[in-house]
Amino acid sequence: MDEFVERLSSNQRTLTVRNMVLYVSYYNDSNPARQAELDRCLAHNQSNPLFRRIVIFDETGNLINFNNVVVVPTSSRMTFSDFFRYANENDDNDDTIHVLINSDIIIGEGFEDIRLESDQAFCLSRHELRENGTSSIDIGGGSHDAWVWRGKIRGGMGEFYMGKMLCDGVLANQLVEKGYRLKNPAKGLYVYHYHLTQLRNYGWHDAISGRRRGITMTKHDHIFSLDDLYEDGWN
């Protein structure tokens, strides 16, 4: 596993900064092994040269600003709408590519070649990292761990916590209802899920309610098709 992450970091060192901003939360987990996974993800993403700014919403009070890293102290867990509101209020560039990820996600390959229109968005499925340094996709197109959009995002979406059961499918449906064209180019745009401990702090008891939309996983070919979207149920 360490060799895989180091190799990924080495490959990314040759990349040049783009007009992209990364958003991620950081919190203290009660399990030391799980905390180590979150710390590893944060350290890797902080060093990614592609992003002109990396915004960390810190629930711990332990992080500090450095280089292009901006630490935003927060006393509570963030909802999707909190992330969206911050992005809209702190970046007026219509060409900025915004990338929001879960705390246990490592940015992988393909982000140097993102092109989006203002009415397009990516809902990315994750590649699962294994102990032996390999990865695979073990989930369907209704599960997403990264969201990518251009410029200011439309309001009235995501009034629920990130990381809750079924939140990603509900958010995808809300994006469609707001007029966004969606794509899940997980077969060429990679985000890696670092969760070997398999410890989780959520369950069906607090699943997010609403209509869900799934998005078939495709190549990173910049082609958006309504045929890629499907109904994924209603909770």
C-alpha cells in the first residue's frame, strides 16, 4: 500500500498547477487505525501540485495554513450545501474547477485533463485500494466519493451531511433537477478509497431520504449522455 501511494505521489510531482480548488474535511476518528488512514489521505492530497488552492475544513483545531493550503476551522460537520456555499462565496472565477472529496479519498490520475462546462458535473465512483497495492471498483454507479463542477454551483442542494448512507445518489438526483448534465468517468478519472480498516460511523438508521440517481461508469472522454443516468431507488 505504501509503495502504491508513493508511486502515485512521484508521478504527480511532474504535473503543473491548474485552475482547480480542492475541498475536504478533516476530523478526529475514535479509532487510531482509521485516523492513520485519514491522515495519510490528507498528507497526500495536500502535496498534490495540480491544485492552486486546497481548502481543509478542520474540526480538530490542529491544522495550520501553509503554501496553497487554507484551513477553515469549523465546529461541526459540514453538509454538502455548506461546501457549496463556501465555494461560491470565496471564488468568483467562472473557469475554476472545484473538486470536493470525502476525507478518506486520495486524488489519483486524470485530473490534469478535466474539461467542464458550467452546466456539467462529475459524480465520481471510487477505486478501492487493497493491502497489496492494487485497486478495483467494487461498487455500482450509484455510489460517489468525489464531485467536480465548474464556476459557481447552483443553490438549493445538499442540505444533508456528506458521508451518510445514500447521500451521493440523492445529491446526484438534485443536481439533475437543477439542470446539470452528469457524468461518472471513473474508468479514466481516478479517486482512490483508502479504507482498509473497514470501520464505519454510519448505517441505515441515518440514511439520507430522497429520490436517488445512478450514473453508469464511463471513460473520461468528455462525452455526456442522458443514457448514462438511471433511477436508483427512493429511500
